[in-house]
Amino acid sequence: MPPKLPPLNTLRAFRSAGHSLSFTLAANDLNVTQAAISHQIKLLEQHLDQPLFERGNRSLELTKEGHRFLPYVDQMFDLLEQGLTQINSQPSNATLTVS
């Protein structure tokens, strides 16, 4: 049985923080608070039972596990965006008749 997937918001927070290496910049990117990003990252790390970031004094770095996981998260979001583009570019031929 495959592992249970983490919540989408935790993955969005991880992706943004992983690229910016800043919870503050990730918060600005996602229009949430820095505390919300920190909370989402903590939830994801608990879900995976792996630390994804090394937190230092005014510094943030991805762990080895974080570096390995980030490309998969990027690919997942890229595929979702491609799917949404595909769906939105196809005109709908379905007609709904209400009587």
C-alpha cells in the first residue's frame, strides 16, 4: 500500500520555502503569514517523519531529504498545472438542459 499523501497546502508551503529558503518569502508568495508557513512545514515534516529544513539563526537550508523531495513536489505541481491547462483549453461540448 502506498504511503498516505500529505495535505496539498503543506506541499505548496514546502515548495515555496524550498525554492526561496525563507519562510517569510514563502509566506509573501502564498499570501499567508510566516507562522502559517512554519506550521505547514512542521505538519509536513511530522507526516513524513523527516526533517526537510535545517533552521539556523536567520538561515534556512534544505536537508538531504528536502533536496531529494523538492524535485518530486515540483513535478507534481507542474503536472497539475498542465492538466488544468489542458482542461481549460478544451471547449466543453456538453449541454445541460434544465426543465
